[in-house]
Amino acid sequence: MTRSVRIRGVFVPLAMILLLMSGCVRQQAGPDGIESFSYEWWMPGVTMLGGVAGILVGMKLVKVIRKLGVAFVMTGLIASLVIGPSMLFDAAVVAEDQFELKTGVWGLTCQHEVDFHELTDACRVIERKTDSKGRSQSSIYLLCHYRDGETKKIPLGSEVAKAAAPLLMQRMESFGIAVQDQVGLPAIVTQEVGNEVQSTQLQTVQ
């Protein structure tokens, strides 16, 4: 068996698993207009199995292409031990007058609760952070402005949160809350300069 055949043989199963993992969020209707969002029940299991497959692929690739093999092993460990278990806890609930979101890494899951009665307005934005080495990362947030002057930043980056966002913004508007959507407009860009963080409105992120 040639080297290229061996590589294709280990890549095909992993590619099939990754294809099955693409964007599966379940929406369930409950009483009193409550809508719940979560990953399909099989997604965490498939992700963890995909991680195990990645580890096995990496162990084979190490003998052929060492750096690529190590990368597969590390990615597989993250998928099976972090991403997969975290999916079990990701959930969003949109009611007529409130919103709840559970998200984060397994063991460090955060819960966000928003009561529409306490809000004045909200805005969905993209924030792009650039560190001192020029590396950038974009994140989507919902900025909730409260009547007491407080502002809370709700992360909308997970697939569950993205699926719930349109209904959430619709429910807010129906409740009488002014909602702006700046996704696709100039992003809020933060850049580290020494020990300081500077914010500007510069780049457009789709």
C-alpha cells in the first residue's frame, strides 16, 4: 500500500464524521410561547467520536507527516474532551419577556439571563480584537442597555445562540425594545497597545 493511499484511507472516515457534524441545532416549542434551542441530541456524541477518530488519524500520520499528525492528535483531544462535552450544556430559551443562554467551555459554563422589563434598548454587534502581535479574532455580541445605566454583553457566537438570535431580536421588538443590528456594518475593533486597549469603528465584518 502506497503512502498516499494510506493517508486517504485515514482521512475519509474523519471527513464523513465532520460532514455529519455541520450546523445541527434543534428548536422546540413550549408552553406560553417559550422556544428552546439546543444541539441535536447526537451532536455531542458525534463530536467526541470525531475527536477520537482524529486522535487515531493523528497517530497514523505521525509516522508519515509528524507535524500534521501531532496537529490531528491535539485537535482530536480538544474535540473529544472539551468541545463535545460542552455541547451538552449549550442551550438558549426565548420567552415572550425574557431570554436565557447557557454557553461556554465544559466546567466553565456561563449562564446569561435578560429580563426585557429592565431594558431600554439592545444592539447586535461584531467585535474584532487585535493583539499586540497583529492576530485578530471576531466575536458577535448582543449589547443590552438597562434602565439603571448598566450594559451587559451577551455572547452570540455559538451555533445555538446564532439560531436563537433572530427570534430573540423579534421578541424584543415586539416587547417595545429598540433593537439595532450592526452585523455587516463597521465592527467594533479593539487593539492592545502596550497595557492599554483602544476601541475604534473601522472594519466591516460580514
